[in-house]
Amino acid sequence: MFGAYLEHMVHSHASGAATGSTIRTLQDRALHATQVGDAVNTVTERGQTLTADLLLLATGNAEPRLQAPLDPALAQHPGVIENPLVTARLLGIPRDARVLIIGSGLTSLDVVSTLQRQGHTGGITVVSRRGLRPRAQPQASGPVEPPVGRQNLDRLLAPAPAFLIGVQPELRTWLRTLRAQIRASVARGETWNQPFDELRDSVWQLWPTLPAAQQRRFLRVLRPWYDVHRFRSPPQTEAINNEALAAGRVVHIAARLRSLAAPSHAHRIEALLQPAGGGEPITDSFDVVVNCTGLDATARTAGNPLLKALVDQGTLRTDACGIGYAVDAHCRVINAEGEALSRIRLIGPPTLGTFGDPGGAMFIAAQIHRMLPDVLGFLGERAPLPGLADQAASLSAA
């Protein structure tokens, strides 16, 4: 439904826009891009060269892939589903198959829900290192008025919450402050959600103030707990999963997946699990394995020749956290020499290391809103390239 909404909005702006601009969509794969003077030339797989005043990189997330220590070659096994977003593969899972789901985030809950609605009876094991599940999205006790106009955007653009203003930018201090605020909220008969959401909505302001060592510590230690509160289970999904858990059709275990093996003489896939609490490793076998490990920060350029080319030529450089690419506050990419390039902008998940939490359409929309004044100011200072005054090219990286 959200995709249909976006498509409708794009078509509504594709012609007859008040600004007089038009949109042209080109289905091709971008291979590399270079800035030549006052233009950026992008070369595509089909041999076209697209010349523009400005290049906006909006590549989204890398496709899910099997992560270490798993052998990437296992993705070719018919019983291994590397990308759970390919729903045709999920629909083809036999009802009596024993299923192992790697990861316990929202995608995992979606896979469980899909299988349960198909009448799955073969048993599902969900394994994650800490055994954490997303918290349930709170349900209002009465009618709720949906936001109108730009209320959501205004909330995301608001100043940081008062309880964090003036607080030393240090993880331990922030955590203590947030917990104290949550306790006060609960004491008033409220929930933990409001203080947490105030923090979440201002991460883009707070994260850049943390020293790089503190940012890396968060990613290493606290991110799993942040994520299960940040990415919450909707009521319908929560109900299906809870019912399956209560009936014993789904089991969650906290363990590290040390290996997967698919012996040629066996039809099943063998998993070696190391329980989180210690003890002897557990070996079990499954008919199907579904990879739901979520975003792979280390995949940065995997499967994207354009990003790889930009890194190789020094146009993009890795951010201080090592999980994305460096940009400034206006989303200008920062090259290997430390220069901010006004003609090349990067938005969305690849800027995770810079802004902390640019995930979700609403948060990316706010990021674009913050960037636009600088972009429009930059373009307004320069004469448009010949033939490009009323045209912008949109590339599909898929």
C-alpha cells in the first residue's frame, strides 16, 4: 500500500508540476560517475552517459546476504533463503518443513506470520545471539487522531528533548538519563514509549555529537537493545507470533550460529549452535533456513557497482564508524581528501554512521527536508546545463 502511494505521488508530479520541471525514469544500472568541471557524468550498464548538475545517491539498503561465519555458497542451496523479501520463496516452503530462522527482528516476525497464515505445522526455530524480540507497538486506549499536514515532519525537526539538552554526550550518561525519564513516565501512569520516541526522533541531532569511539561502542554493545525498542511489532504481527509461541509451533533460542552445513548425502541442513549461556554446542537439522539477520552494515558496496566505483576513485570514503559513507550536514559526500562535494549527495541508510538512524521513510523524508535548502541554494547559483533545465534522471540500482 505504501508503494502504491509513492507511485501515485510520483505520477502526480511527473507532469504539470507547478515548478515546470519534469521527471524521467530510466531503468538501467549505474556503473560509475565522475565529476567533470561543473557537471557529473554517470555511465550506465547499457552504455548511456547521463550528464547532470547534481547527482543524488538514494540506493537504500543492500540486499540481505548470508553473513560471516556462514559460507556465501550456501545461498545457492535450494533449502536456504538468503533474501527473505523474495516472498515467492516463502510461499513455496512445505507446510511440514522444519524451519530455522536466523535473526529475531521484525523481518523474522513477518516470516513467522507468513508461515503461520499458510498453516505451517513443521515447527519453526528462531535463533539470535541474545534472544531479543521487538517490543510490541503500544495500542491506544481510545480513538487516536491521525497526524495531519506536516505534524510528523515537525516532530522530527523539533529540538532535542529537554531531558537531554545540556547532558554530556556520553553513552552511559545518556542511558542513565533516559532510564530516569522512563521511570518518571511510568510513575505518572504512562509508558516507556514517549521518552524513548523523543530520543529516537532527535538521534540525527544527538548522534553527531558523540565521539567516534562512543559511536562504535553503541554499535557493538547497545544497538540490539535500541533496535528492539525502535523497530516495534505491529498488533497483527504480534498476535500471530504470540499465538504460535503459546502453541509451541515456534521456539526462540538465544545462541550463536557457528556454522551451517549441507552434506551431499543428506537432504537436510545441519546447524551448529552455541548457546548464549555457555555449555556444549547443539547440533540440529532443518529442511529450510531463512536468513533474517537484517541490515548488513559491512555489505556497503556489495552488489552495487556504482558505490564501489565511487569508493575506488576516492569520491566516497567510509565514515568514522565503518558502517556507511561520510557526508556532511547537507548530505554532501566527503571524498578521500576530506572535501565536501556539493554536486554529489547521499541520503538514507548509507548515511547511518553520520546521522545514527536514517531508517524508515519518515526519517528519510526529514533528512531530505533538511538537505533541500542547501541543494536549492546551490543549484540556484549556477546556470543549468544545456538541455537539462527541465529534466532529472532517476536511476534504478536494482
